[in-house]
Amino acid sequence: MKKKLTSVLLVLIMIISCIACGMKPEKEHFIVYSDIDFGEPSTTVTYLTIGDKPTNGQTEIVIDELNKILTEKVNAKLDIYYVGWDEYLKKYNNVLSSGNVELDLIGTSTDWLDAWPNVFAGNFMPLSDEMLKAFCPNTYRNVTDEQWDVCSYNGNVYFIPENEYSQWTNHGIIYRKDIAKEAGIRKISDWNELDKYVRYVAEKKPEMIAWDADGTNTAITLGYLMSVTKYIPIYEISTYGLWGADSRDLKTIYSPYYEGNELLDFAVMMKEWNDIGVWRDGLFSLGDNTEEFYEGISAMTQHHTQKYYTDIKPEMETRNPGKEVDFYWFGKDNANLVRNSICHGAMAVYAHSRHPEKALMVYDLLRNDKECYRLLRYGIEGTQYVMTEDGMIERPSGYNTNRDSIVTNFWWGRRDVLELQDTSYSWNEYYELLDEYDHVVVDYPWDGVTIQSENIAKKLKKIIEICDEYIPEITYGQYDCTPQEEVSRFRAELKKAGFEQVTQHIQSVVDSY
């Protein structure tokens, strides 16, 4: 695309004049993009997100409406590239590294989508302050210098944080409260009660599978470690949370995967769960565990707070009004809860983007323009949602999820001020959880600490490969030796791969801050 210097200068003059007066631009004032060349063909900006591509045609209709606005404002159109959920991380990294797909905006995350490894692999474009100010001005002014530092490496910004959105993605177990009462449990508050619950189902409910897991979900492992200790993991190193610190001593780095008795205790319990049939023999799940939870096939499912109150609890109440659902959040045992990093969701520009400036303009509109935001997040008013008198949204009469839903999965630039509350969500339960969380939660301590580096990238890759082999085995008791032997083998492999050297590196980084 042609770079319009007039547009850049106008934006920079506005920002510089505000800084000279000792203030930022008014947040209510939307900085527009001047002198866009509407004589040239519109630019297609391709946005990569995680999720299965929808097939009902509704998302395309919504994007067509969105593109009318984008074309009018910045002479651009949006296209969505989906990376499906099955083995999503492997496929995500392969797509970015291949260079075979034309992409521009990349949804990413430091804790579940390998943002830093992709920085080191050269898959994300470095973004200068000047570039961000010129082409993403409305977003730029709402990110502090400290927050930009969290997204930077060697003086360059590599992604834009989702810093204006409040969310709770701490994981836990969603279970049947009515069954827990049968087992003599008022409310599951620790792992002993969870253990009692699954044993009751396995022994007394032959028509059910306590947890119809498929053997791939290992969040429960870190959940156990955070529940029985005060361990706070460094999420950006791997989704397993391999290294971290005790919340009472954040300067001392250690790994409960590599030392201590907690992992062994967990392995023993999971081997027992396997032996008594908490999940199917061989982990041959019939299908989607959450769907089976609704149908009464499975007695629990594993997810996070957001999924619990927005989807699972309200859906269960709609489909099975007599079935009570509750949420046991990992860490409750020890009041151990940490906020998300502001880079739990973030947006990057692909290193091979052919029009990064236009991509930033489009992102700026998606994140800040109310009309664009609502289309991308909620769809078309009257089709995907209607507004209530009190300003909330609900499904229109006759709405059918399979026929009418959209999938855009814009988890990389949401803002509280533009969000709409859905009447179908379980808000009372959400606020009850917030009351619990607010009393114990601590800020994520590693934001702004650049722990990953190219120096340890190779060792990390091998370590994570070892974890990919052993942690699912340990989580589901899928091995032929004793738990003690399995954990010993796992730790021996980690040592051989340089685990202790990586620990020393992380410790030196933390010591330097």
C-alpha cells in the first residue's frame, strides 16, 4: 500500500501537541485516519485466530457488514484464518513458521500460544513507537509505557496487550452439586473432597463416568500443584507452568515438577483414579466431555471461570433445570490465585505481512470503534442479539445456535468499556466467585520480566517435548510401572535435557530485576 505521510504527520502532531500540554488525548475523542487513498483497491487484512471454522455462513455475513465500515474508513477488508482446536498449538506454530499463508494480524498469548518463542523464531514483526502512534493511535494512547515494556524485547514492541479487559481464566472443576450432596459433600473446597466426589461416582453411579476425559487435558496437574502449595507459575515459559516461585518468596525460582513430593502425591492419586475407573479404560471418550456433562454421562468437566458462568452453568440450567452445578477453582485449598497477565491475550503483526500499516489501522478500529467492535464480538443486532431496555443483550426470538451463531474469537483486544452484558450468563454466581477472588488474588508477578530468551530456546524445546510425553501419562495414570518410578524417570529425562541450567538462567533473570 502507499504510505500517506500527510496522515502520519497529522496523527503525530495531535499526539505531540497533547504531550506538550502534559496530557494524553481525551479518551472520548477517536483519532481518525486522514488522507487514506480510496482510489486504490481495498486491502485485505487477514486475521489469524484459534477456533474451528464455522460452517453455517453467518460469520461471513457479519464480516461483510464489518467490511463495509472498514472499507469506508480505511479502505480495507477483514478476512479470518482459523486454526482449529485439535492440536491447536502445534498447528499454530507450524502455520506461523511455514511462511506459506498470507497473514497480517496474529492472535497470540504469552501463556498459552507461545508468543515469545514466535518472537525468537522471527514470526512477529517488531513495532516501533512511531509506527504504533501513526497507525494504531487510539490503542497506543490507552497502553502505558510499563505495559508496552511487557510486550517488548531488545527495545522493540512485538505485540499489543489486551490490557483494558477484565477476565478470569483460572481453571477448575465444574461438577454436579446435587451428586456431591449425595456423597456427603456440601461444596467441593479442596482436593480431598474432589477425590471423595470422583470415588463416589465411580463406585455408586455405574451409569456415569466420573470424568469422561480423553487424555489430553493436563490443566489438572498444574491445578493440583497450585492447590496444595502456594506455587505461582511463570506462564510464559510453557503452558505446563514448569517454573515459578512460592508467593511468599517470589525471588527464589523452583519447579514442583522437578523437586518436592507434590507431583508424586498427585501421580499416586491419578493412578488410583485410573484403577477405579474415574475415566474410561484406555481413555476412549465417547465425545465432547462438556456435552456429556449436560447429558448426565459424565459427572464433571474441566474448564475456567469464564466458561463456567457464561456457558456451562446457564446451559445446564436450561437443559436440566433440576441438576445443580458448581465450580471448584484450583488454588482454593490454599487461597492461591493469581491474575492473568495482560498478555494472556495479545495481537501481533505477522513478520511476513505485506501491509502491516493497514493491518494496524484495522486492528485499531476493531478494538476502539463501537460499531466495528459490536459486529466482531456480537454479530448483527436483530440476528445474533437484541438489546434489552436495561442495556444488556439477549438472543432474538427463534434464535438457533447451529443456524445463527458466529465465530470470530476476538480474544486479543477486548475492552471493558465496549463490552455488553449477556442476560443468559450466570451473573449471581460470577459475582459470588469475584467476592471470593477479590479477597485472595495477587497480581501476576512476572509481567515485565523477560524470562525467555534465545539462549535457552533449544533446551526449552527439548524439555517441553519430554513434558508432552510424561505429563499426560502421569495425569491419567497411563504407564505400567509404579508412580514413583514414573516420576523418577520423568525427572531424570528433564535433568538430562538441561532442566537445572534453565532454572539457573531464570533465577539469574529474576535476580537482575
